[in-house]
Amino acid sequence: VKSEGPKLVPFFKATCVYFVLWLPTSSPSWFSALIKCLPIFCLWVFLLAHGINFLVSHRSASRILAGLIFSAVGDAFLIWQEQGYFIHGLLMFAITHILYSSAFGMKPLDLKAGLLMGLVSSSCYAFLYSYLSGPFTYLVAVYIALIGFMGWRAVAGMQLCNDLWTWTKLSACIGAMLFMVSDLTIALNKFCFPVPYSRFIIMATYYAAQMLIALSAVESRDEEDCRKRS
């Protein structure tokens, strides 16, 4: 907390700016896109503050940074979703989930966690299916599969049963779960029925998820510091 906390101060300030201004979604503009993306920009700075050499030498950190870049582009597209850019935003976040899954890795495999996430993802899609039409019938299915896969890899990394978990792996796991809550709220609100306080739920869980996933990128840095001390 002492080492990483100060680097996250700009992110917390930018998040507060977003919720204080609370720009209306009915009048999209480049200024509103900037305010919405600003917390994600701050997470770019958070990772870059660990050094370019760190990002180059640790693939997981560089992939999380790339995921944050695609997230910011997706956020900008979603500002204009009523003008036909929702699918563009969906594509950007699909790429984000692929990058995050790659960053979390495939070890340990943990098939039980994979089965659980598969059941959760299938249940969500089964509920949404009757509300979907046209290309969204397939696009949402692919997106749910990707975010479910990302959630599986984050949960699998925890290794609670083997007592091998770390605070950064816990951050990745909680972050992935919050991301799923945020996206499920978007889907319910857009395709099914109005969700009370949907915008607050979506953005609060989204920003928290991105922060926690960005924090998980310092895992390899922690291991490196431990080796130097020993």
C-alpha cells in the first residue's frame, strides 16, 4: 500500500472528477469522452511509473497496459453508442478481455474454476438470449465467452486451496468479478429492462475493476524486489 498507493492518487482524483461533473449521456462530446477516459489514462501513468524496462521485461504488465489502452478507446466509442458506435465499443472491450486473459496466463489450469465460470456465463447468456436480436445474438455470446474466460483465468490464479495466493492475484480476481458485474449491468440495462442507478453501478464497478487489474500487474515487480532483498 505504501509503495503503490501514492501512484494511484491521480486515478482517484480523476474518478472523483467524473462523478462530480456527472456529464449527461444524452449530449455526448469530446469533453465528456475525455472526462470518462481520464481515470483510465491515469492507470496508464500508474503502470508507466514502474518504468519502461519493467513493462518491456514483464509481458503480463505490458498486456494489461495494452488492455487499458483498448479500454479507453472502447469508453470513447460508448460515449456515442446511440449514434451507432456500441458495437465498436464492444469490440474494443473484447480485445481488452483477450489481453487480460493472456496477462493472467494459463497456469494453474483449475478446471473446477473454469466449469464454474462457464456455468455462470452460460446462465447469463441464457437469460439475455430472449431479449437479443440481429447480430447482437451472436456478438453478445462471443463477448460473454471472452469475459467469462478472463474471469476464469483471474480466479484460477488465486490458488486459495494451495495457500499460494498473493494480494495482487486477489486484486486480479476481484477486478475480474467487478468487470463482469459492470458489463452484466450494461447488458441488462440496454437489452432487457431499466436498471435503477445503472450508470452509477456500471461506472463504479468498472473503475474499481480496472484499478484492481492494473494493480495485479505489479505482481512480477514484487517478486523481483523479494529476490533482491534475499
